[in-house]
Amino acid sequence: MPLVAESWENSVAAIYVDDRLNQAGAPDHELLVAVDYQDKAKGALRYMGDTGAYITKGSGHDADTVLYYYMGSDREFPRDSLLSLDEIRVAVREFLTSGGEQPSAVEWQEAR
């Protein structure tokens, strides 16, 4: 089932690239893909890698923060983190084809 068809409880997916692990055998990167459960045409990304953690910088939202739900807990994103799903798809494709590098197709801000 596509992420856009999921409920709020399943509004985030984590993506990793195979064979990119740290010395402990765990992924050294992560891309969280979040879809707004009310406006299925928007979402946000959170990237974690060796340079730190970043959240997309996009358009604003009516609320001060945007909440998604991931692995049993709320994930808070800044209100200006929203992107169109088309922008998200481009960034995810870049993440996967680059071997898990931070996508340059979108603008980023440091995660708080």
C-alpha cells in the first residue's frame, strides 16, 4: 500500500541503502519520508548522515509544527518543511541512486 493511502499512524517511512553500514553494522544514514495525512499532496523529509540531521525547507503550514507518527511516537517537523510529493519523489530517487547521500534536489535546514 502506498504511503499516501496510509493513516496518520503510518505517515512516515524510513529508507536506507543496502550495504552502507557503519563499523557497528548499522546504517550510517537514514531518510524519513513523511506524508501529510490530511493533505496527501504534501509531505516532508528528514535526512540523517555523517554531516548531521536535516529537515526539508519548503512551504509553510497553518500550525506552528507539523506532526507525523513514526514507530509509536510523534515526529515533529517545522511548519516550513512541507514539499509537494513530486519534489519528495525527486529527492528520494536521488537518495537511492546516490548510494544514500543527502539529496541536493531540495533545500534543507538543520533539524532542531
